[in-house]
Amino acid sequence: MATSAMAEPITVTSAPLGGFQAFGTTTEFGPLSWRGGLVLASSAQHFGGFSGLTLDDDCGSLLAVSDAGYWLRADLSYEGDRLSGIAKPELAPILDAKGNPPKSKVRNDAEALASIGKGLYLVAFESYPRIGRFNLGRDGFGARFELVKSPKAMASGPANGEVESVARLSGGLWNDTYLAISENNLDSAGNVRGWVWKGVKTVRFSIARRGPFMVTDAALLPDGDILILERSFETLPAMALARIAVADIKDGATVEQHLLYEAVAPFYSVDNMEGLAVCQRDGELRVTLISDDNFNRNLQRTLLLQFALKP
């Protein structure tokens, strides 16, 4: 990615987690194998609130977006097969179409991030629902917002409950189409709305909800299916990973999700888990999660968790 004068190097501490299970030594969680976790902290004013995440192909660096309208980029370190730290972290404002930095959190609430190749990234914003394309490969953090046309229905949900996941599908029936999933835009049956579209053609579908869980991010798996991250705060903070089959997406369909694992604090090291990324390392499919601390550093943490996902 090209460098930019707007990038601000920051100091971030990365304290390793002893394990995912808070009161045990188990490293296997259904189809997931623990590959390390970090508690990230920084005194930088704009550090925190991370809601969207991508990793490069070999899991060597991360790019995240925050609720406050900032990018975070950092290299990742490993000891053996375990995530062990981050290096060279830097923050930069997400620029609007005129090249201006965020003026307020309300207009720059970045909630989802997806790499679409060749240095191009999609960012979904929630408060004023819209999706932008950024050419970081060419312009670095000087990249400006370029509007991606999206379904009008995407903005029909409740305030602060709009788009939480964005991707571009590849292969099969939905090749080269965009995907968006809402957080709290529900259909008449109470299921979460999603959209697949290209140009003016839109397919509307729903994802069957599991109790109080809401979708907070999605990532494409190598076989084309979709991995989703969910969270719940009904009683205690909880997260879940589930899979949906891309072949089940049809106009008007309700797609069933296949639960992989569910974890609840304080029994597991989870917080407000919002960002999800998939990459390959050491012949394994790695799943990485990041939490949004809501800039509430006294009560919440920025967690970076990594697992290997068995086929």
C-alpha cells in the first residue's frame, strides 16, 4: 500500500492473552483451534472503536476501520503458530470525496471493511448508510471516498442498526456482485436483511436470527460460502461464528445459518466483537476477530483474537 503523509505512527501495547477460555487450558473449540490473542491499548486519541477488519493474504498485516472514521494499519508478529504482537501501527483519517478528514462521528461511523483486490477496499458507513470504495493501493491513506451505488432499502432500518457487513462475492452465480448485511434491519419475521447486487439488479434475502444475536461482520471463505460474526449483549457479552451457504441466497429467501461456535464472557475472552477477517497461514485457514471498545477504555478492551478453522 502506498504511504501517505496523513498516517500517524502511534505506540500500541499488545499484551498476550493466556487463552480463549478464561478458566481452562482448552485450545480446541469445535472447528476452531486457538492461535493466540492480544489485548491492544494505546493512549492515541483516535485509537479504538474498531468495527471492520481485513488481513493480507498471509496474515502478516492488518487494516481496520473505526467508528470514529479512522484507519488502523499494523504488521503482525508470530511465535510458532501463535499470534504474538503487532508492529509499526499507524492511524489515519478516512477521507471523504473532497479529501477532508472526519468532522463528526455521526457522519463517519465506519462499520465494515472488505478488500476487493488490487489495493481497492470497500467501507460501509452506518449512521448515514452508504458504501465507499477507496484506492489505498494507489493513494495510500490519501485515498478519497468514491460512492458505490447500493440498494435504497439498505437505509430503511432503524438508526444505528444499518449495514454492518460488506463484501464482493466471487465465483458461481454471484460472481463480481456486492454483498451487504444489516445489523438490525429486520424483515416481518424478525430476521436480518441482506442484499446482493450488481448495478440496478438487487436480490433481497434474510438470514435467520438466533435469539438475541446480531450480525456484526462477514468474510468470504475459500469455497465461496460466507462466515459471519455475531454478538449479543442480552445478559453478558457474547459472540458467535456461523456459516451460511452462498448457494442458499435467492431473492426473498431466508437463509439458515450453521453455528460453528458460541462464547460468552466471562467464561471466554470476548468483548464487543465486531470485525472479522479470513486469511491463510502455515497451510491453515485463519480467522481473526477484533473488538470495538466504544472508546470506553475503563470498562472495555480492544481484543485481537485468531483461530485456525478446520475445513
